[in-house]
Amino acid sequence: MTKLVKPVIDQVWLLRWWHRHQAQRLNREADAIRNGLLQDLFAVRRQLELLPGSGGLAAVEHLYQALDALGNRLSSPYLHDSLPLAIQQALADWPPQVPTRAELPSHWPAEPVEHTLLLLAVLNHLGQALAAQPSLPQVCAVSLTAGSDGQRLTIAANYASAVPPALLELDQSEAWRAYLATFDLFSQGRASSAHGATTLRWAFVW
């Protein structure tokens, strides 16, 4: 007997499912690198250290660091455990010419993997975009708070004299608006931006 599968009508639900599925897949791949390949390489490195004149040690060390960085790009090692630690690691990977200041709580309730991955993607995109501007911020302040209106991630780029016009144009770019709309859709929250004379601020509330 043939059983017909009822087609999915709710497209929003379907998009959320695919995003969650992809986030979990990337996380599994990153865990496989950290718990498999990196552990094997660590054992090889230890064996080479014990051999006299082990010229291959530098190559193994380079490969180890490359795999470690790849795993972290695929999925933060803190994805399951701590959103504040995942944000802290993401900011550490920002271009060094963009100074940051983070105000992150030491304790935070567990977030869905796909939600944390989306926030980290937003941070990564923003860090690269700020670094590409003709003038750099004095500091980019990042804070994570919880209140009566829900959880909030705030990112504020502060400039010495004025917010660069190119950055205001970036804030209206197709790619950035897509990030904001994706956050709204997948988190069922809301993303917004506002700017003053010397500060451009983004807020993500869920």
C-alpha cells in the first residue's frame, strides 16, 4: 500500500528546519575534526617529538593548527555550552584593526545550535565589513543581556568624529538586510539598527 506524504505547507517552518539541519550538520563535522583528526594528529606529533631530528614536526604542527582553525570556522567549540564564550571567540577572530570591547555574562541559558550559529555568522560578517571601511571605529562595543523584553545582543561601532557614510550605505546593503531578515525569521525575534552622529548600533532581540 502506498502512503502519500502530505506536503509541507508552512514555508517558514520548512526554512527553519533546513537552517537547524544545516547548523547541526556543520557542528557534527567540526566535532569530527576536533575529536577525530586532531586527536590523531596530536598523537603523531607526540611520537615525532620523541624521535631525534624529527624534521616533520613543523609540518604536523602547521597541519594541526590549520585543522583546528577549520573546525572553529565550521562550528564554534562553545556552540552547545555557552553563547557568551562563543561570542568571545568570534570577536577574537575579528580583524585586529577593529578594536572590540565585550560585556558578556558569565552564565547564560543554553541556546539552540542553529540560533547561536546565526548570531556568530552575523558577527563574522560585521567584523569583516567594519575592517573594510575607509575609516575604522575607535571601539566596537558588544554586549549580551537578558531583560523583560527577552535576550538582547547589542553591537555599537563608535567613531571619533562621525560615522562613515560608506558604513551607513553598508547598513542598507542587500547582504546586511538579508542577515537581519534571516535573524527575524529563524529566531522569531527582531533585529534593528540606529545611528547617531558618531555611533552606529545594531540590536538583536529574541
